[in-house]
Amino acid sequence: MSRVRTCKFLIPLIIAAIPLMPGEASRLAHSQDSTRVAQIPGIKPGPCNPGPEERPWLNPNQLPGCRALEVIAGMSLEEKLAELGGITGRSANKRLGLIAGGGSDGPNGIATMGSNPQPRGMNVTAFANAVTLVATWNRGLASQYGKALGEEFVGKGSNSAGYLIQFMKTGNPNAKGLLTWPKYTSIKGETMIVDHVCEVKDDPDGEARKSVTTT
């Protein structure tokens, strides 16, 4: 990832981490100082006017984008990397006055939580989080990522979206490669159970429905 792209990715994270309270705010407007505002090609939130205080990004009267550029300019390389890392969140940066943030870096793909994962969630690929994919700016890689992810979902039987796509295209949910979705009849009550692995059951809620209608 290039230096410019890394800084662009930092901006929304920094905006979320800057506290909204006045803090050391100064209401005085000053001319823009390029040494106190990060210069990132393509990022122009407006005229940024950092005040004379040590941490001007704590001034709530400035634009959020300006405050983010100011705090990036004041960061060390280690502090920038710390904002990008972490699985469960980032700790507060007392030197800069940033609050602790939260988030997740993946992985993506078929997975089940808990101590007893379902079979479909075992022996699968741990794909990189989509955020890291976007950061590559590589459309070809994104296409390969989506194709591989889709193939694995279908291979594990997680093809419920296929019914919706086919229905929108033709008015009939059935297609080659999908479990046949039978027409509903009042005699059998054929019902498709749409889940990660779909199945057809005859009137699966029949007994419960009868108990409701008879009371």
C-alpha cells in the first residue's frame, strides 16, 4: 500500500477517534500552516486553520477533515500504524488526545461462531477483510476475490441467494444447480426452508398453525 493511500485510509479512523468535547479548543482562526496540516493529494476538506495551541485538532469549531489532517501531521509513524492495526480495537492515544476506537480486521468468508461450528464453517478459506481489499485499489484482484468467495459459498451449499437472483430474472426461482423449489399445494404444504443449506419440507409449521387456528 502506498504512503498516500495509507493516509487516505487513516482519515475516517482519525475522525472517529477525535473527541467531540472542547478540550483545548481555541476559537481563534489562523492562516493555514502546511507544517501542521498533512498534505495528502486529493484530500481537500476546506481551508484549515490550526490555532496556536499544541493540539489544534481538539478544537471542535474546525471541520472534521481539517482536524484529521492536523492530527495526522502530528503523528509519528508508529502512531499511524497503531491506528491501522488491532482486531478488537485501538487503545487511546493520550499524547494526541485520541479516544479508544473499535473495529475488526476480518477474516471474511464462511464461518460460524462458538465452540461447536457447523460443518459448513470448517475447512474453509479465511479471506482477507474487504477493507484491505479496497485499500489495494485493484479491480482485478477484487473480481478474483469475489469469484473465489462465491465458489466457496456454493461449494458449501450456501446458495440461497441464487433463488432470489433467478426469481428476479425470470419470475421462477428454479435454475440448474439449485435444489428444486416445488410449487406450494394446500394438500402437502410444500415449503422451501431458505438457509445456508436449503431444504424442502412438507408443511413444517402445520401443527403450530393448527393450534393457533383452533384457539
